[in-house]
Amino acid sequence: MTPTNGTPGTSSRPNGSGNGTVPKPRAEWLARRKADNKDGNFSQMHYARQGLITEEMLYVAEREKLTPELVRDEVTRGRMIIPANINHPELEPMCIGVASLCKINSNIGNSAVTSNIDEELKKLHTSVHFGADTVMDLSTGGDIHDIREAILRHSPVPIGTVPIYEAISRVKRVEDLTANVMLEVIEEQAAQGVDYMTIHAGVLIQYLPLVSKRITGIVSRGGAILAQWMRIIRRTSPTRISATSATSCARTTSPSRSATACVPDRSPMRTTKRSSPS
């Protein structure tokens, strides 16, 4: 399998109509790894800390023009991640880290007013075609599971999610959200093939009075949901279960990250314009 330097070839691009066969470049690697693995931990960090260089590390090294040993060492130290779920064989491995090239993420997903698998696959195709290194499915409307399944089965790039969006759809009221519901969603998404997740765990109950005085308030939808939960329940967020969720994710190599619920007040955001491919 030859790296495509960030732009998958025609055969690897997601089909906007949802038809056609999608390549599974990691299928043989994963089958061999599942047969040999005895402890159930398939994370790249797990193998790196054993001194092993996986096929994903070799692929990433060639793609990034780095040595395989450097990739392994950076993964070992936690300074580089390779978001590559064992249940996402359609993936072409890539990495994110200080030693690698800068990466671009694209956000897609349905809403409460529109829910269409074909439309989401078209968004995925457009994202990959124009150079997105990763894609997040931020669906909040109906058919979240089926839409995510279609996206995963057609995506050559890592797919990320925000589990609380699906968790909140499973309860009638915000205050009904529990750690068990969150863990159930996280484990289901990891088993489905999600490569990385955003876990909202940064806002603590003692800081809510400070948030209420902010000009911009809470700009994160997930952060706002959890702030409302904490105001009603009067307890710290149910997503402060990082140790447990990390264990669930590690089994399938789904890195998690803490999300930013707030942005600095009065600080203009500085952006850099990228040129679009012709």
C-alpha cells in the first residue's frame, strides 16, 4: 500500500452516491493483528511502547518523510497519534503530532431539520477531495447511527465524533444524562469504527458563575449541554470519566481529546486563508 501524500487516489475517494466498492487497505494488517493479539489492546501507543513498529507507523513514516523509529518514539511519548480504529479498515493511516505536517479537519453532519445519508457522503467526498486530513461527523438530527456507519464505510480518512451529541438524543431531558449513557455511546461508536472523539470534560461546576459573566458565554454546544446539566444536578459533569472512556477507546485505537467550551473574550480570531485546488 503506497502512501498518497494526503490526497487519496480516485479508487479511495468516497462515492457521493453511496454505491461502489470501497477499498480496505488495512484489512490484512488488522486480520493478522487480531489473530496475534492476546490482551485486547490494539492501540498504536500500546504497540509502540513494546518497541514494535506497526504497518500504520511504517505507512505514516513514508507519508511524512520521517523514519519509522521516530514515528514509533513520538507515539510512545504521546507527542504523536495515529487515529486508526481497528474497525475502520477503509482508513489510510495518517498522524497528528509536533514532528509531522500540519493537518486540516473538516466538519460535516446532519441537523434536526435535514437528515440524508447521500448528502453526508457528498460532504465527505468534497472534504477529502479538497484535502481534509480528518473529518468529524457532528450529526445531531435523526439516523445518527446509520449516517455515521455510511460515512465510516466510505471514508479513507479518520472519522471523529462528539459522543454527547448522540448521548443527549437518547434521553428525554438534559438532567437524565448519566455517565453510563455516555459510556454506552462511546463504546458503541468505538466498536463501529470511530477513530477519535471529542469529550467535553473541561468545564467544572465551580466555574459556572464565571461563565455566566462572559460576553461570549459558552460557545460549545456540548459544553452548554453539560453546563445546563451541572446547574440542574448540582454535580460535576458526567463526562469526567476520562480514565474509563480512555480504556474503552484504547481497545480499538480511538484517541479522545478534551474540548474547549469557551474562547477568550474580546480576542479576535486570526485565520490564514488557504488556496483551493483548481
